Amino acid sequence: MSCSCSHGDYTGPWWAFPPLRNAIIAGLIAGTSFLLILFGIISRPIEDLLYWIAIPIGAWYWAQEGIEELVKDHEVNISMLMIAATAGSGILGMWEEAAALVVLYGAAEGIEEYTFARTRTAIRALLDLAPKQARLLRDGKEVNVPAEEVRPGDIFIVRPGESVPTDGIIIDGASSLDESAVTGESVPVDKETGMRVFAASINGQGSLTIRATAGFADNTLSRIIHLVEEAQTQKGRAQKWIERFGRIYSPAVLASSALMAMVAWLAGLDMSVWAQRAVILLVAAAPCALVISLPIAMAAGIAGAGKRGILIKGGAHLEHLGIIRIIAFDKTGTLTHGRPRVTDAIMLDGQEDTLLSIATGLEQLSEHPLARAVLHYGKEKHIRPARANGFTALTGAGAKAEINGRTWYIGNPDLFAEMGNIPIDVTKRVKRLQAEGKTVILLGNEDGIRAIFALQDTLREDAVDVITRLHAMGIWTVMLTGDNIETAKRVAERLHIDEVHAGLRPDEKVEAIHRLMKKGPVLMVGDGINDAPALAAATCGVAMGAAGSDAAIEAADIALMADDLDKLIEALHLGKKAKQVSLENIVFAITVLAILIPAGVGGFITIATAVLIHEATELMAVANGLRAGHP
């Protein structure tokens, strides 16, 4: 492929796309010359003159690319093969064939580049969904300004039916918003004061007052577009291999053609025949369809995923989605809603209000879902959190801080087991609660355990269906969780998950991923923050519900913007479709080469036929590659 994607930002009509425009002009000149000579209106020299005018016009862009690559990178690419074939046809006096080659190759390359450019920039159409104007509140008055001028901290109004100009926090009002431009999920989401909203979301029935948290260029939608465009330039292993093959294969074709002509000359064979066959070899053996087969499929797949709220951060990760055999899930926030609630609060030694104040004081500095559940419970009981000093998060176990001159701990039973023996009566209570599928955390200090809190999360409504569909796809499912084994087993049984590893710290999750990878490619699904090490260790890491979260997007290879497990199935289908389409293209391209090369060398086809078949197969590979964007 000669495409250097130098016209990647083109957004005009197809016929004005520079390479296509030149091919059309050259085609009109050459076609006019052919018709005029056919009807005897012009002489042969005039016909050739018109071809001489058409050839440089039609070859202007792709010939420049070929020569630049030869001079700068010292590489012979497909364009150089076409330049040699054009020159060879001219030397043989076959100017009609030379013009046909230039026009057809230029048209095919132009269509390929135009398609590639449109595929790579298709995601930019999402920007059109964001309004061009924002209604800011300044000194109590509404002022319309360009959306690009909105800055973090500005207050703006979004009325029913309008789009949100940039990311923000609702400070007044409630409504339902269609966030499909960002998350790919078309079901409206109810929003109220204090909740985040994203650029290009369409407001439903209520008027909203919003404080901007990002400027137009830095909002979630803009980040999605930037990441998708950047991802389309990242090449997978198969694509890199094809490109390396092309760099070796193209010079070999040129050398083989020259050698064929030289041997024929030394052997005293008919040079008019063998020189034509040498030119035909240049065209027939050019691997255009093979070289374009993977880039177009990868670009289409990544763009198609982006429109569905699935950020795939490179061709390698799209390739991985097509080969995954094992999927490991974090439990909290992935298979469950991640919104546990306190079901049991057992005070062992001390006043309930005092112990709750200490517990909430410890948890108010933590971002863990269990901590938020304890805080919510305390709020319901109208408890004021105690003032905590020297807060320290104990990774995978809990937290500690100094309250009223004493060091207090809150965390899982293992944390307290490491500090000393847990009383038998406490152990019995913990096991009973865990047998009910509840998560247990303990509160205590160096003198002992003071309270037991049992929490329970709810399964995602679609979790059972998603696991069932994964099994139907032949995928082995695994749960990796820091929760206790009893709770984990209870959840796994309800979901029909194949394998469970519980009580894992973040480093132990990484070790579990490494063990699983010995059995095959592993995809890890988590929240992208607490599970960052495991996401990075897996063959492919997927962060769920990443909309608006820089940390989640950065941590994972793939980010599902919606908090929706069904998007995981969509992503896997996209990966398998891209793999299938790429394989189809490769097999098709190799088959055509295997037929066309012997036919050309054997003299069974003409230069014009070779050019026509060559460019037709290239366009068919492009058209088929575009299917990768539709699972």
C-alpha cells in the first residue's frame, strides 16, 4: 500500500479528494484520447501526447510517495513497482496500457486513502452532537457564548431537549439524559443534583444548572475522539508482520522482474514478449490487497467500537479480543453493582453511637465501596464521623488512623487475624454472616475487636445472562476478589462462574492472572483503579464504567464507557469480527497473488487485465475490511 495517510484529516467530498481528483482528471484525458483515436478523429502521435499528459497527473501523488520512501527510507514499496511497470510499458511503446495502469492504480489508491481517512475520522462526527453554543450564567444573567469558551468552574444552563456543551456537575435540577454519544448506551439515565453529566448528552424533561468540570477540548467526548484516533495508529503484531513482509517482498518482485527480462535477453528470447511479461509480473505480484487487509480492518473495528462507547487503545488489543479464552472478573462493581449496604451492625464492646462515629471517621477518607456503605449507614443513623489523624490505607485489608489518642483499625477479618487471635465467639459470628453471602468487616484497636459490620451487594441484573453467553462462546470464566471465600462462592454459584479465587490482595490478583495465562490468553475485567495491576498483567485489561474517569481509561487496554456488562460481549464480538475479516482478506489476497503471478508470467493475461484484476482485488479488500466495524 502506498498510502501514507497524508490526507487523514480530509472531510470534503470524495471527488475533490486530491488523489481521487487527479485520477479522475487523468482518466478523462486518457479516456478522451482512446475514444478520439477509436473514431479516427486524431492521429497516433496526438493520442500518445494526451497519454503523456494524463500519466503525470494521475501518478502525481502515489509516485511522489513511492520516490520519497525510496530516497528517505531506502525502501522499495508498491508504488515503486507501479512506477517501474508504467516506465516499462512506455519503453515498449504501450502508452495506452501505461495510462490505464496509472489511472486505475491512482483511482484504487485514492479510494483506499479516502476510505481510510473517513474511517479514521468517522468518530469525529460525535463532536457534531455537542452544541456549538453554551448558555452561561454571569451576574445572574444568561449569556450565549461559543462552547469552546466554556472553562472549568463556569455555570451554564441546559434546557429540556438541549445537548450538554461540556462535562460538569449538576448543581440544581433533575432530569434524564441520553448519554449514548459517550457510553454507547441509548437508555436514558436519571440524574439529579451532585451527579456528573457528559458533553453531548441530550437532556430530557428537566432544566439543569451545571458547573463545568472541563473545557470543551478536554471533556470526556473529546478525550474519546482523541484516544480512538490515536489508537488507530497503534499497530498489532500481525499488522507489523505484514508490513515487514511487504518491505522484503516488494524489492524481491522488482528484482525478479528485472532478472526475468535479463535472462530472456541473454537467452536470445523474444524480448517484446518477455519484457511485457516482466512488466505484467510487477503489477500481478504487487501485494496491495495483502498490505491493506489488516490496517483497514483494524481502523474500522476501533472506530466502530468507539461509536458504541468501547475504547480500544490500539490494534494489538483489538487482535487480543479475537483470541481470548479466559475472562477473569473482579467481583465488587463488576459482577455486582458495587453499592453494598450494611445489613448487620453488631456492637461487641462500647456504645453504638461512639463506635459508629469511630467507624465512619476511619472510612470517610477511603474511596472503597465498602467504606461508602459504612458512611451511608452512619448518615442514616445521624452519626457525626470522629476526627481521624494519620489515616493510612492498608492495601487489600482495610485502614487505620488515630482517633482520640488511640490507633483504630477497620478491615477484613484477615487484618485482625494477623494482629492476634480473633475470639472464638467473633469467629463463629463472622462465619455465620459469611455463609449468608455477606462481606464482613471488623472495627477494633490493640485491645480487641469492638464491632462487626456485615454488608451485602446486589448482583447486576444482566450478570447471569452475560456469563451464560460467555460460556456459549467457549470462554472459561474466573472470579478474582479480595472478599472472603464463602461470599465469593455464593456469588459464583448464582452466576455459574467456573473458577473462584478469593481473599486476594492486589499483588495476589496479579499472581493469579499469571497462573491463568499459562492456560491461554486472559482478559481481566475490573474498575480500572483498584484492579490496575491485574489489568496491566493480563493479555488484555478492560475497565468498566470508565466514562469521566481518567484513571480507569489510563489503566486499561480497553475502556467500556458504560457501566454495562453487555458492552463486554459487544467488544468480544468486534474482536472476533476483526479477526475473521482480516483472515478473509489475507486468504483472499494470497489466493489472488497465487493465481495472478503464474498467469502473468505464463503470458495468459495482458497488462491491462493484470491492472484491472489487481485494483479490483485491492478495492474488494478495502470494502470487506470496513465490515470489521459492525459486529
